[in-house]
Amino acid sequence: MKPILLFDIDGTLLHVRKKFLHEVIHQILKEFKLTSVSLKNRSFAGRTDRDIFSELILEHSQTDDLYDSISSRYISLMTENLSATDVEAIDGIFGMIEFAQKHDLHIGLCTGNYREVAQAKVEAIGLEGTFLFGGYGCNHHDRIHLPKLAKLEYQDVFKRTARAEDFIIIGDTPNDIRCARHFGARVIAVTTGSFSFDQLTDHKPDLILDSLEEPDKWMPKFTTTNQK
Ligand SMILES: [Mg+2]
């Protein structure tokens, strides 16, 4: 079986401009009177939206209702306001998608983003309709459970069975590598996010790349093995 690719979004396919994201988060904190929450010294890379928002309200009377209200407000603000100017596609990703399509590789998402936010982000770089299945950060706190959800959705969409080892996760953080290993997939790490080559090496991905450019040079390693 040809490998099935699962892409992370932030730091792998694109970057959302920090200014836009900070404005959205600050607006939410203000609206929900969580002004004592500081965003300083918090790392969001590789984490799920569910985990991030649960943490932000942790010091306040945390309730499911508050979490639900905040997350739906965040989804509205992101989907209504995110435009192409707020997002920067990472070099090489269009060529990578083209390569996958040319070689009939199925491509989905494995992202900490809420499903609606994930779609808004990929739409903002013109890739709407490209990723037909995925595992999303609305479904679980911990990213390690997302590949399995992506697999279930893949099987549902394509009406075929897939094994964990058929999947290749492509992401920019140690958490992407961790979730791939937990699931049993192979993993390609890219240094286009906030982690360096050395930092990613420590987590032993199958391959580390500086960018997804020139996939014809490194993808054959994955497409010519594990065939069944
Ligand atoms: Mg990422």
C-alpha cells in the first residue's frame, strides 16, 4: 500500500502571523474577563487547541461551559477573520502537495487545531479541498491520540482499511514525533517550525528535513519501502 501522509499545520504547512493570533487570544481573554492570564512563557507548539484553552482557564473556575464558550468564540474569530494576509505558506509545501497528488498518495491532517480552524488555515493558503480526512485538536487533549482518529476518518472516507504503519506523519515538533511513535507510524520532522535539527534529532524521527522542498529527492525512501 502506498504511504498515507498526515500533515501537521502550524510550522509545517504554514505560519499564522503572531500579531493576528495574539489579537484573537487577547480579545477572548478580555471578553471572558480572564485578563490576569499571561501568554508570556507559554509554549503552544505541538499542542492541541483543547489542551491550550483548558490550560488558559485552569486558574479560573474551570467548567465545561466556560471551555465550550471560549472554544466556540475562538473558532468564530478564527474562521471569520483569518485571511490570506494573516498566513504565510512555508516554502516547498505546494511542490510537496503536487508530488503527493502526482504519485496518488492520499493526504490528510494530523493537527492540534480544531477542525474548523484547521480548514480555515489551509483555505487561507489556497489548499481548500486538499485534505479530505484528519485527526484534530477538538477531539482530544493529547496529540498522541490524533493519528488514530485520522486513520478512522481515512477508512471512513476512502472505504478501505489502513494500518498504522501505512501512515507517515510530517510535523515540526517533538510532539509530532511522539504521536507518530505512539500510533506506530513513520515520521518526517521538519525544522520549519520552532525546533532545530538537533532538538528534533533527540526524538529520533525517520528523517529530518530543513524543508519539504524537492520531495523527489527524499520521498522515494518512503514510497519504495513498506509496499504491500
Ligand atoms: Mg506544528
